[in-house]
Amino acid sequence: MFDSYQIRISFPGLDAGNCVRTYSSQLPSAPYQRAFPTQNSSLNSLIDAYILSPEWCQLADRTRYVWRLIVERIRNRWGTTPVALWSDPQQLQAILAWRNEYSHLPRTADHQLTVLHHMLAWARLHGWVTINIASNIPRLYKPGSRAEIIWLDDEIERFCANAPGHIADGMRLAAMTGLRRADLVALKWQEIEQFTIKRVTEKSGRRRKRAIIPVTPELRVLLDELQHRARGAGVETVLVNSRGLSWSGDGFSHGFNEVRDALDIRHSDGRKKHLHDVRGTYATRLVKLGLSDQEVGDIMGWSAQQVGEIRKIYVEDDTAVQAIINRISTSRI
């Protein structure tokens, strides 16, 4: 009745390289049989039906893996409660109490609410509940804009001078491609052509967005250098760790953050600079090469407005200041 699939997920900490854990899940191979609630149905029954539904199976593999962990957390907390309870608005107080238990981890709290909301939206659509009581619950995480945070050239040089070679390789490649972490560590040689890097991004999901990155002369020199790194048999990724194996995303971030923290590299307001902030550095370089905000946005997957913010802070203001300095230096007082 079922076909099994396996996904390999890497976890840092257990090994300096890649500690790989394999897990299995089941997807229905036969036509989906819609399950109907009965008078004695519990939330466990609803969960079982949800994770065999077409809506669940259409989620990306990584999303299914992460959501399944949260779904099981929901099952452990409320699995034996009757389904009828989840059509009672008073259950909202129990959900809020659950959210508030994770107030010290606001992103986790919000992610759990998202999964519960989607599950109950499916349940309402299929007649398990009459309302979705997880709708319109205020989220706890309040993200601040990091558009103004980029890595400056001297910070990148200092980072690379003090980082192990395999960490410095990742920083240099990030600064010359603007790739997100997941795409940075997963980039393969077959995705690199003479003039461009063409890659379907990890974040694109079912929309399959393809990043097309120009290979500049500077990037070509780096790629030629990376080709000569020692790597294990069958390893096709451009970046490798100290053991010649492909990086996991968390493994690279851990090493990256260790170097950053040792050097105490921060933005002017005290916030630590992230690997993701290197994307702003790359966007700035593209702007300085003369690309329009829209062209940079197309490469980065950003809006022209986001690019405009970086242009204003790091290009136009610098240009204006430099012009003033030039005029002062050539004037007589």
C-alpha cells in the first residue's frame, strides 16, 4: 500500500564533518481514500488522515520533515482530545497557552502555530471541524530589517585571513555569488557554465525558481582554485569541508559563526553579522558594476525596492561623500 522514501539530513556537533541521519516516511501509492470523522474521532485520527492527504504529500520533502516533528508535538499534547473540541472557540485559550510556553523562542512558537493553522484549515475543508480556531492568532516574532547590514570588504579580508581554508572558501564564494547558505553548500560543478551559474534554488519550493549568476573574471579565478581542493570520491559540490566531503548547512554555519565570534565582527549598532548578510555585499558589488535595481533584484531574487535600500546606504551615500572629499581636496581655503 505504501512506498517508502528516505531523506538524508546532516546534523552538526556529533562529528567535525557530516553526521548523517537517515529517516523514512510513508507516502500513499494507492489512490487516496478520504477519511471521514466519526462521533468518537480524536485528534489522533485527524492527524493520521492529514499526513496521508494529497495536500500533505504536495509539501516539499524538507517541509514535510520539519512539519512532521511539529505535528507529532501536537499529537503528544492533544492527540487523545475529541475532534469536536477543535470546533469549540474556548480551545483557543489552550492554543494561546501553548504558544506562550515558547515565548522565549518566538520563531519556534510562530512556526508551530503555522503548522497547526494549516492542519486545521485542511480539517475544516474536509469536514472534520467547523472553524479554524488557529486563525488570526498574533505571532510573537518581530523581525527587524537587516537591509542595512552587509559585510564590508575589509571585514571579509580579515575573516578570510583568520578562518580555516575551507571556511574562507565559503565566505569568498558567498561574496562573489550572493547565494543563500543552502544553495552555497549544495552548488555542484555541473551547474557552472562558462559565463553563468544556473541553479534551481533551495528556497524556490514548487515554483522552481532558477538563479542565474554571472561568472565574473574574479569568480572564475576562485572557481579554478576550488577545483583543486582535496575531495572524497564522488563528491560533486564546489565547497568541501576539512574532510573533503560536502558541507551540511548547519555544519558550515557553525564553523562560520565561530570565526565571526572570535573576530567579534558586528554591525555599527552591535548586531552580529550573519552569513546571510554577505548577500548584501554581493548586491552592492552588482550595483557598483552599473546594474539597475531591477537587474540586481532579478539575480538576487529581491525586489527592486530592497536593492534600492542598499544602493542608498552603500553606493549613493558613499559616492556623495567621496565627491565632497574630492572637491574639498582640490579647493583652496
